[in-house]
Amino acid sequence: MSPEQPRRWRAPQRGRGMRLDGPVAVGLGDLDEVGDPTRSGIRPALGWRVAAAAVALLAAAPILTLVVLALDGSVGLWPHLVAHVLPRAAANTALLLAGVGSLAAGIGCGTAWLVTAYRFPGRGVLAWALILPLAIPTYIAAYAYLDVLHPVGPVQSWLRWLLGYQSAREFRLPDIRSMTGCILLLSFVLYPYVYLTTRAMFLTQAATLIDASRTLGASYGAAFTRVALPLARPAIAVGVSLVLMETLNDIGASEFLGIQTLTVSIYATWVNRSDLAGAAQIALVLLVPVAGLVAAERFGRRQRSFAASAQRPRRLEPRPLGRTAGMLALALASLPVLVGFVVPAAYLAWSAWARIAFAGLSQGLLATTWNTVSVSAAGTLGALALGLIVAYAGRAAPGRIASLAARLSLAGYAVPGTVLAIGVLYGVGALDRAVAWAASTLAGASVGLVLIGSGAAMVLAYTLRFLAIATGSVEGGLSRIPPSLDGAARTMGAGTLRTLYAVHLPLAKPALASGAILIFVDCMKELPATLLLRPLNFETLATRLYGEAARGTYEDASIAALLIVLVSLLPVAVLARLGQDGR
């Protein structure tokens, strides 16, 4: 043995550096010796648990402050709410949820089965095109169809010309501003949530189960209803729950179409009547269906796990359709794409082109776009940072605290944006008042509402609203990293922070990038929280569109809407690319 070998194998000493082959390069100046569990194991674990607990408390704080704010409100307001607001709003909300949930489930399951079990012309394109409506926010779809289906709009004008009518008084279609119109519109925009989860389940089911049902005499339709559909029930429950959550969060589409839901009532009570406590009380009522949806989703997946064989299951071989049946399948599968994406996107492109050709770009559009990008980027970074703390605590310090923190991180995504905004405003407002009092007492200066006036409250709402996406993305990325790498890094003297920086983050980059894209686009599309928390004279693309549509100046809003749709196509393209192997 050469004299250098004992030195190379010697355990690392405090204050010395060590270079590793591969992605890990460790400096040990601030690390304790390997093999001392008191210093290298307990303290880092305790730190991650404390950090995860702090994030969990921050995520739950808006809900707790909402309860405090509602209790501070006038008790005498409840008779008015019960008599004039809640019955109609609750009934409309329940009817809207039932209609959208049922129709979106039917569209999503039907299209998923068509493109999975049958082969027909255009099937490969439709497999990813059916995801495109996710790029159209619900309020943008409502804005587009309000103009397209207006009595003097292009569709009805063309129909009157075709049928020989001269005016809208002689012939007009039913008004889209109705409960039926709202259910149809939301269903055709939100069905991809069901389509994605259900098609993934259809693709992973063993084809032998369908073949076995066929050998027993079941038709293809019977195999779908009696075998494939029951097996996909957990995926359907997840997809429908996401659809209903988005329906509860919607404010723009419901208000544009004249449907008074609980979410719209919260906004009207707060903004139009300047009654924050009353809005908080209605928000507490809205938490009841939210809790019911979460419970229903878990019940739908209860005792619905199915074992798979040790070998990779054979995928279902698509059944070729004849010419007539194939064209019918193509038409049926194309209808949701046409209604949910092609029509509103084409209208936005045409309106934006006409607006630019007539008057050029609006002077304030550049500033509005910058505002949107800046606050969305800040919210994305905040959500990723907090999500990284929660997810990594589950790996570095597993236990009850980490598990509870991961569950509480879902609170922001589970509640509508209006409910979250009320809780954030109350807490941030109290902190703003404390800062103003301290500045006035200690320095004699008047600083005003620093956090609310600077947009920090809006960024915090974005962070908490989409913390669940960040946590899930980081957890997904970390789950693909073998635990043996952690042990190897610790053996070479790296602590948890160094291992995270040098090993886990480089390997989890794809998951972090995809999560960042999803969060950024969701921040750009977020309307309820932005409307309620934005500073004075601060516009984003979403609020600009909302304001122009409310004033009826649709041409001026088309450019902002088109920009949101173009950016929203990014995560849709990622999802479509991931699903290419399922064609």
C-alpha cells in the first residue's frame, strides 16, 4: 500500500474540503464529523421540521383569520344573508356544481375512451388536442362567447342572413346569460381535468381484463361500462373534484353570465357593499361545499385500489372503426375541442388583429404585461421556495410534522381565491397597521399600507394558492432520486443542505421546471384574488380583461385575453408532449 492511500481514505476532518466524483462537491468547513448522530442527524432534522411547521402555519393562517374576521362581524347581518343572499346563491352554486360535474365527467370519460379504445382518422391529433381547452380560462371563454353569440354578433347575424330574417326581433338564439349557458360553457372548458386522469387510467389498465370480458360475450360498450369505467372510478373522482374546485373558484364567467353564486356574492358583498366581515361570513359558508368536495373525492377513491401483475401490463389495442363510425367518432371527439378552444381562440385572434389594425396597441398594455409577469414570477418563486421546504422535510425529516405540513400545504388550492384573499387581507392588514404604528412611534414617519400597497399581499396569495402545485412537483422530482445517493453524500461528509444543493436540486430540475411553468401560468390567469388584493391603479392582464368586458369594450380586452391564452399554451404543450406515448 502506498503512503498516499491512508491519507485518501482518512475520515474528513473539520475545516477541510473534499472533492467527490460526480455531481457532489462538498466543503466541510461548517459540517460536523460523520458518525456523530447528535450533530449531523438530529439538528438538521429538527431544523427541517421547524421550517415545515412554519410553512404549514402560514398556509393555514388565512383560514384561521377568516374565522376571526367572521366572528367580529355583526350578528345582525345573518338574518339579511339568510333571507336575501344565501338561499339564491347556495341554490345556484349547487345547481352549477351538479351540472358542470355531470357534463364534464361525461365529456371527459367519453373522449378518453374514444381515443384510447378505437382507431379512427385524426385520433392521434385529438389525443393531445383534447387538452387544449385548459389554455382558455373560464372568464375568457365567457367573455368570448358573450360577443360571439350576442344578438348582433357574428353567429346570430349569419343565421338571420341565412334564414332570411332582417332583425334580431324576428329571430334570436336563447340568451347565453343563463344557468344552462354557464353550465355548458364551464363544462366544455374544464372537462380536460377528467379527460387527463381518466385516459391515464385507461392506458395503464391491463388489456387482458377487456379481452376477458370480450371472451365472456360482453360487447365493447359493455366492457366499457362494466369493466373499464369501474376501474377508472378513482381517476374520475380526482378529475371531477378538480373541475368542481375550479367551478367554485370561478368569478368572472359566473358574473358575466349573470349567475349569482356564493363566490360572486362574496365579491359583491366586499367590493360593492364595503362589508368585509359579511364577505367573510359568506366565505365560511362556501367552505362547507369545499370540505364536502374533498370528502367526496377521498370517498370516491376509498377501497378502490387494484393490484397489477408484476409484469408490465399490455396496453389495450385500439379497435379500428369503419368509415361511417370513424367519421362519427371524429365528429364527437372534435366537438369539445371546437367549443372549448377553437372558437374562443379564433375569436380572440381575430378581435386582437382588428383592434391592432384600427388603433394599434394600447399605451398601457406594456405596463400591464410587465405587472402581470413580475407578480406572477414573484408568486412562482415564493411557492417553489415554500414547496421545497415542505417536500424536502418529508425526505430529510420524515414524521408526523412533515406529513401534516404536506397536507396543510393543500389548503390554499382547496379553497376559492376569494376566500383565500379575505384571509390574506385581514392578516396582512393587521401587520401593515403594526408596521405603521411602529414607524409613527419610533421615527415619526407615516408609511401607510406598505404590504398591501406594494402588492406583497397579492404575491402572498399567489404563493399560498399554488403552494400545493409546488409541493407536489418537488415531491415528484425527489421521489425519482434513489435514497442511496443520500447515504453516499452523507458518507462523504455532506450535510442535508449541501446534499440538497449539490445532489437533489440538479437531479430534480425537470420536475421543478414543469412545476414553475404551471404555477406561473396559474398566477397569470388568477382573477378572484387579484381583483380583491391588487393595489390602487395596478392592473394585470386578467383584471384589465375583466374591466374592459364589464364595460362592454370587448375589442380593447381581446389583446389581453389573447396574451393570457398564448402563455397558457405552455403547460398544455408540456402535457401534450408527455402524453404522446399514449397515442
